[in-house]
Amino acid sequence: MAGTGVFCEIIDGEVYKYYSEGEWRKSSSGKSVSIVNPTTRKTEYRVQACTQEEVNEVMEAAKVAQKAWARTPLWKRAELLHRAAAILKEHKGPIAECLVKEIAKPAKDAISEVVRSGDLVSYTAEEGVRILGEGKFLVSDSFPGNDRNKYCLASKIPLGVVLAIPPFNYPVNLAVSKIGPALIAGNALVLKPPTQGAVAALHMVHCFHLAGFPKGLINCITGKGSEIGDFLTMHPGVNCISFTGGDTGIAISKKAGMIPLQMELGGKDACIVLEDADLDLAAANIVKGGFSYSGQRCTAVKVVLVIKSVADALVEKVKDKVEKLTVGPPEKDCDITPVVTESSANFIEGLVIDAKEKGATFCQEYRREGNLIWPLLLDHVRPDMRIAWEEPFGPVLPVLRINSVEEGIHHCNASNFGLQGSVFTRDINKAILISDAMETGTVQINSAPARGPDHFPFQGLKDSGIGSQGITNSINMMTKIKSTVINLPTSSYTMG
């Protein structure tokens, strides 16, 4: 169980500790932050409300530890990451329990997230050895006007201290997607987990602690964003920020200064369905993409753009599948579970009310109990409805009927988001041309949007973010190039 067994040292009474300099500590503030169970809407856990002074201490410890870690052999860094991955998967049960209670993730999906996270860490260790184990050798006479009298040795070196801020919906997986690349590259790491998901993240960090990483190298600080949020992101000790979330990321990017940023800030992923599409395939992927984890995914299908001639048939197929989704608590592995907070549920309801007032067709009756919202398909949605543009992050999916592919592409590109999109057609030539025209970081052909596999590039355009993720890209992003130039004497030797 969470907070017991090997995890007993991470909790004091009813409050989970934060992690600094290789130790689990209580905050000097004497205060805590409550984590509310989305299903019961009662406080489930409490974490430390850390102070700005404790942030300073963490940053200083990370800076010192990073210097030694950068000198640690690459094979040794990889060895420790492999060990952490094994421990993480060994203790998947207690971590998954936290995910169920903190963010209402269905039990089977919670287990999958932890296992996937262990696999990601192991792959990162191996990929890091491949990428960082090679440098580049350049000679000067390949550029016009130069003799062969300079040799350049270029290699990748760490940035320093990486601040990692994952979101509530994947607090373990999207944390290790930042932690693994940072560590293999020789950086130190400060993790600020989301409030909902913080306890799962603390359990995950303890797995890295058990693996034997040096003290001060990995740190996890919890607290109120209003008190330590800006202080963390604007801290002079931070050399890189990797953030996944929403609008907060735009504010961070404006305040962070001249440091590398990796930002993934949400999406309004459009699914374009052509008249020649396999409608059964499209319907299955629309339901999977739109309603998995109650639609609380950046890569969820957020709007369906279907050619009018096949709209009736597609909507009927999607409607049939939606009505078969199970609704209830995450402990029962239901397809639709409560959304993460009451404010989220209220926001979703506001979008639904707006659509109703403006004449959208409800394929199911709108139903809500607390944070639990039953899946809802909205047909005949028009561009003047909020749901056509805003990201609900919930189990509500709008369908817009379009007259042409060009109309669908225009709607997709008119969005301020540009994370992913998808197109369903049997014509691969059309699919490639549409993919080229869609202003998104990724386009899926005949499949729902999705992040992964975790080594694939993952990036957004416009308000969906900056920088590219995926294991290889993250390692490269968390390093910089160091060049050493050897200048040869002007005299030369000749053979003969």
C-alpha cells in the first residue's frame, strides 16, 4: 500500500515529506497542501507546503551534486537508471494506488502508466549511451579559404540543473520523461509535481532514491504554486525548464529568461474523416481517442470534422460505441471516471450549456454527479460554439459537419493550438497532402492522436508549445555542444 513498506519513510503522520539532498524532510513552514480524491471529493492525502528558502536550499544542493554527476562515467549513469526502472516496476502497485485515488485514473491504466514509465527510463539509459557516447570530429580545410591546421572535437555536455514540471494526468510517466533524459545527460533534477498526482510522484522519486543516486542530484519539492511557482521558474539556479500543462506554460516562457525551454501546453486535436474512410475504424479510434481517461489527455480527439455525405453513418457508429462505455469509480476500471476537480467539471459543463443554447444536437442526455460526467457526443456543432475551439479536457466530443477537406483543414489551422491531428482515408496520397497542410506537430493517419511510443518525436506548434519531446529529442535538448579546437603549427611535414 501507498506510504507503507519501503515507502514508509516518505510520510510523517498524515503528511508526505519532500525530497532534498537525498533525504525525506518536513517543511519548516509547518503547513501542508491537501489533495482531494476526485471520486469522493474528500481529502485523500497531504503534502508539504515548502518555503522559498527550502527552494533555495534544493537549488544549491542540486548545483553542487551536478558537478560531480557530470564527471560520473556514462555507463554508471545508465546503470543507475536501469536500476531505478526495475525498482519502479517492482513497486507499481502502491504507485498505481496513488494514481487511482489522486487523479481517478482507472486501475488498469494506472498500472500501465507505471510499467510504461519504467520502460521509458530503461530505454533512455540505452539511448543516452548511444547519443552521448559519440562526438564529432571536424577539420578546417572543408571550409573555403582554410588550410588543414585546425581540428575541432565537438561533444554534448549537460546544461546544469533541470526544473521538471509534469501535469496531473500523467504525473509519473511525464515526470520520468523529463527525469530520465536530464540524468543520463549529466544534469541535476528538481521536480515540482502537480498537486493532484504529487503523492504518486513522491513514490516514484523514492524508487530513484532506492536505486542509489548521489545525494542532492534528484530533488522533489511540493507546495502551493502561488508561493513557490514563480520563485521556482524564475530561480537563477535553473538552467532548463521542461513543463507539460496548460496556459501556465505561456506565462513561464515569458518570465524564464534565456534558458532552454521544453513546453507542451495542450491541444484541440482535430480528426478529419473523408468520404472514403473506413468508418468502423474511424469510429473506434474516435471513441478511444476522445474518451480514454475521460478525455483528460492533451492528445485526445477534441473535435471531429466529417464530410457531410458520411456524417450520419459515422455519428451513428460513434454513438453506439459511446453508449457502451462504462461509467463509475476508477477502482472498478470504468471507462469514464470523475474528472480531476470540481472546477474542471464546472468548466466542461459551461461548454455543454453554451452548445445547448446555440442548438447543438445532444446524442445522449447530459448527466453529471459531482465530478463525474457521463460521456457526451455533440452533433451539428457550429464554429460559433465554444466547444468547437476550447479544450474541454473531459468526456465531451463535438462533431462538425464539413463540405470539403479544405474546410476541415481551415478549421484545424484556425485553432490557436497545434499539437496533433488525425485523418481517416483509404487514399494515402490524400492523407500525406492533408498531413502537410495541417499546422500541427504530429498527424496520425488512420489512428487517433497519441503520444508515443515514447521515443517518437512529440511537439506542438502555436500555443501547444515549443521544443520537441521524445527520448532522443529530450536528451539533445538537455545538453549543449562543447567544442575544443586544436590549432596545429603552421609548419608542415611532407612524406617522401
